[in-house]
Amino acid sequence: MTNPFVAPDLAAPPLSHIVSTPIGRLLLTGDGYALTGLYMIDADRHASRPGTGFTSSPSAFAEVAAQLEAYFDGDLKEFTLPLAPTGSVFQLAVWTELTKIPYGSTVSYGDIARALGKRLVASRAVGLANGANPISVIVPCHRVIGSDGSLTGYGGGLERKELLLRLEGASPTTLWLCRELGSVGTMPALLLLAVAVGLSNFAASIGIGISGVSRGIRIRVAVVFGVFEAGMPVVGLVLGQNLAGDLGHAARWLGAGVLIAVGVVGLVQAWRSRAADASSRPTGSWRTGRVLISGLALSSDNLAVGFVLGTYHTGLLLAAVVFGVVSVAMSLAGLELGARIGAAAGDRSELIASAVLIAVGTALAAGAL
């Protein structure tokens, strides 16, 4: 096992410095060469703090402060600092595994236990070592979650853990589900996640329904949306957490762009049709290709949700069925609601429908859906 740490210089005078960050003040400690501690001094639950006898030395921590600033600005994904934590052999082994967790990813305590060649019953010991980590943020103990997908405890408080994970790209859906998983079982958790990721389908379906599509096209749209919504997280689970996360982040932007483009094209067509005779205006021009493109765009970001499914220890078929059925139901509800709005909107329905799709695409890009 490669050791990412260096031995602390016990003969050097202990130094310290406090920096302000988005998660509060951080107390940095070191020996003049390596960082020995990083403590969230504004966190009531962060009990691991050094004692007295430290000499304040901002210049000794200039590089640490610069890299932390770049990290919180979203410009740094991997720290390159000499680290010298003090702990037992087992603790150092656990902390070494923490440094291997990629930016934007999460693992469970059981995953770390298995990586160390321990049995799953060692997960509790891993959790205790994780909680004793003296160099938070840089040695990313915040990237460890429970085997059930819940956020579990964190010395700096769960709100800071969630902020750090969100900074690293975790979606609001994933974080919301992780908060809920501490008190729900597998099936309720799957249903909650299916509803959460189906919100974008519901919103887009309202827009499509407003455009005045026929009942047959509504059913086709709902089925296509359901198939994509069921398949994408499963594909993400098969691809693996890291690859799915990378693709999911890029796909969210791509999918949002496609939806916005579809909406803009619809706006242009609707605007042109307003000059035509009412009897000649097209209604419900949602052909199969347009439906497929929209379904793919709406579900593409769900690749990243696949790694969350892996924490349920459930079959792919069950997950696909739950996602598909919930998506079809939500899409049909959105289409029906949209149809009623469209009937009331009259000849402005296409304009409203296109505006809704653009709004949904913008929300996807912003990470709100």
C-alpha cells in the first residue's frame, strides 16, 4: 500500500493558522513543512481539536490556504500538499483509503473495509477511524456514506458534509435521497428516488401537453419517457460510479441544451404560425424523433443516479420497473394537466409549451431538477 503521508517532525515547533471558508473557519496546524491537522472550529460536533502551545504563522500555511481557496471556488479537484496526520496503524490505513476516493464520488464504510481486506463487520471500526481523521476536507472523510446510502454522521455536521458533496458535483436529488435513506427501507427509497428524478419528465410533459397533442401521442410520449427514465440509472449502475458520475455531469448540460433547442425551435414555429390562418395552424407536431430526443435529453443526467442504486443491494429489474412505472405515471399526469392548460390557452398553446420546455432545460442546466 502506497503511503500518501509523511512522518511529522516532532522536533519542529507546532504552528497554526485560521482561514475563513464557505463552511466556516478552519484551523490549520503543521510543523512548518507538512500539514498535521485541519479542524472546523465553528462546528459544535467537531470535537477533535489540538491543544495549546501553537504559534500563529500565516506564511507557513500560504500554500494550504491557496489550495483551499481554489477548491472552494471549484477550480481544484486534487490537493497536492505534504500531509502528516498522527494515528494508529489502522487509522492511517483508513485515512490512506480516504485519499483514494475521487473528487465527486462516494464510498461506504463497508467499501473501505473490503479495500483493507477486512470483513464487513469491520465497518464500525472504519467509521470510528473516519471520525478521528485530523485533516478534514483534504483527507476527504466527507465522501464516506452509509451502506444504505444515508449521509450518516460527520464531525463538522451534516450540513457541512452536504455542502462539500454539493460543491463536488453531487446532484440535489442524490443528496435529498441520502438524507431520507436513514429512515426508509429499500422500496420506499426507490419510490422516492423515482419520483425525484421524474420531476423533470412531469414538468416537460406539461409543456408537451399544452401543445395540443392527441391522446395516442400522449401515451407514446409517456412510454418513451418511462423507458429512458428506467434505463439510464441502470446503465449508470452498470458503468460504475466514477464513469457514470463523469458522464452524468456532462450529460446534464447536453440534455439541457437539447431541451432548450427543442423549445426555441417550437417558439419560432409557433410564432410563424400565428401569421397563418387559424385553420391551417399545426397542432401537436410531436413526431417520434422529437419524442425520442426529448426523452433522451430528460433522462441523460440520470446516469449519475446509478451509483446510488448500487447502495440499495436490489436487483436491476426491480429498479428499472419502479423507475419506469413511476415515470410513465408522472408523464401521463403532466400531459393531462398540460392538455387542459392548452385547451384554455387556445392559439397561444404552442408558445406556452415551447417556453415550458426552455424553462425545464434551464432548470436542468442549473441543477434544480
